[in-house]
Amino acid sequence: MMMGTRVLLLMLLGFEACSARVMDHPVTDTMEGVGNTAGEIQGGVGSAGNTVGADKVGEGAGSVVKGTGETVGDASTSVGVTPEQVGVLGAAGQVNPVSTAVKCVMNLTIQYLFIYTAIAILRVVADFQGQNSKSWTIGEALDQATITVNYAPMLAILFLAARMRVIWLTMAKGNPPIWMQSWMLCATYSVLAMTLVSLVVPLLTGEKVKYDEHHHIDQDHQPFKNTIAAIAFTVLKYLILIGLYIGAICIIYGTYTYVPPAGSWPGDKIPPVSPAVSCTMILSSMYFFVYAGIQFGKTFQSFSGVDSSKLIGALDGAIVTMFFAPMMAVLFIGARMRAMQMDPIKGSPQKWAQNCFYACT
């Protein structure tokens, strides 16, 4: 009986010790169980992955993503790259030279700006020295040269109008005929010759070239005492007049009569001259007609002895109005250029604006 009681007591004590141990670490034991289970699952998945080639799938996915990244990178590089220069008309890889009309405009602009800039600088120097710039020989020469370069604005806008007409008719692929370009150069260098005469003759002879009130070299003025030099100077004067006035007439005529190559327009039906260019031609015609008429009247009177003072006097009254012509022509061509920018083929200013062109002209 005693032995049985002792055995029962030992069993109770052992059971209590085991229960106490379990109660001391319940979470740890539970996690160990979970961990063991997860380990078994992981092992199973790993085995399954190896079975189906999951590692290969992962590598493939990485390659796809990498390839996509490279593609996106290339696309971003393409978007950010600077585009190539748009090609110009003409042979591939060759830039068309500057047109004759634009060359002449630049030539006239350089003459104009050079003379007036030189005068401005000379006046500043003279003011600092307390003198009058016109009392110097170079000052007188530059002052006379301003008379000759006043032809430049009207000639320049005439050249641009002629070039615009040709470009429009040829779909921006043509140039004015060679003979028109030749007369552009003649008119331009005629103005340059008059300017150089105004500058060089006073420096060589000590006498300034005399101009009349119409901006022409005085018919009776002979700065050279030598007969041969005087004859050469007279011939030069008339060559300058021919180059200037005949050149302007030929350019106006060529602008109206120019015919583009066959097939440039549907049915070869050539559109008429635009109002802007037409008004520019009219203003140019009036401008050079007035000055040429005065020169003709003086020349005729000088050689024939017939009094032409009435003709000269009538044309004198028109000179003041001709001062508006260059600026009005620039305005017309500017409006036409804006319209062609909006529609290069059929673009033209509004009808009321075209009527204003003719009203101003």
C-alpha cells in the first residue's frame, strides 16, 4: 500500500514538471512547429520549381525586362536627339548659292548703311573738335554720296518683288532669267558707281561732284580740267544712267512677262501678277519715270537748246510724293509674304487689303 502511494506521487510530480515546462515556452514551441512545417513546404516548392524549370522562367523574365529597358532607353535617346537639317532645293548635299536678287539687296544695303554710318561718325568727331564736318573734304564727299544711295531702297524692293513673283510661279524652284539678273547687277553697280564718283572725285581733284536738286550729276559740271578725263567722266555719267534706268525698266518688264516652265501649274494656266507685286511695280515705274524724265529733259535741253523747263518743272512737283514709294512697297510685299506663309500656293491678302494697296498706290 505504501509502495503504491509513492509511485502515484512520483507520477504526479513528473506530470506537473512537464506541464510547467510547456507553460513556460508555449510560443516558441508553436513557432518551431510552424517553422518545421514551412520548411517542409519550402522544400516541396523548391523541388517543384526545379521540376518545372522555374529558374529558367526567372531568367527568361529577367531577360525580357532587361530587353524592354534597353528598348525604352533607345526610344528615349531617339526622342531627345537633334533632327537633321532639312534639305534644300538643288543637288543633294549642296546648298544653293545666294540668289542674285538677294546679293543685290545686300550690296545696296551695305552702300546705304556705310555712307550714313560714316557721316554719323564724322559728325561726332567734328563735334568733339568744335568744327563743322561739312567743312572737311571727306565730309562734303559723304554728304554728296547720300544723294546717290537714296536710290537703294526703291531698287531693293523692286528686286525682291521680282524674285517673289518668280518663286511663286515656279513653286520655289526657279530663278529670274539670266538677262533679268544681269540688269539687277547693272542697276546695283550703277548706284555703286555714282557713290564712288561722289567719294573719289573730290579726293582726287579737290572739288566735290555737283548734283542738281534731282539727285543727278550736274550736266555742266566738269571737275576734270584735262579734256580726256572730262570726256571719260561724261561717258561714265551716261553709262551710270543707262545701267540704272534701263535696268529698272527691264526688271519691271521681266516681272510681268515671266513664264514658268511647262507643267508648273495645272493646265499651264499662269495666274496674274498679285496686287502686292503689281502695286510695287507701279510705284517703281513712277519713281524712276519721274527722275528719268527730269534727266531726259535736261539732256535734251543741253544738246538741242530747246527750252524744256516746263517739263522739268512739272516733274519737279512729283518728286516729293515719290518719297512715299519705297516704304509703301515694302509694306505691300510684307503683307504678301505673310499671306504666302499661311498658304504658299493660293495665299493672298484679304480683298479689302488688296483694294487698299491700289488706293495707296
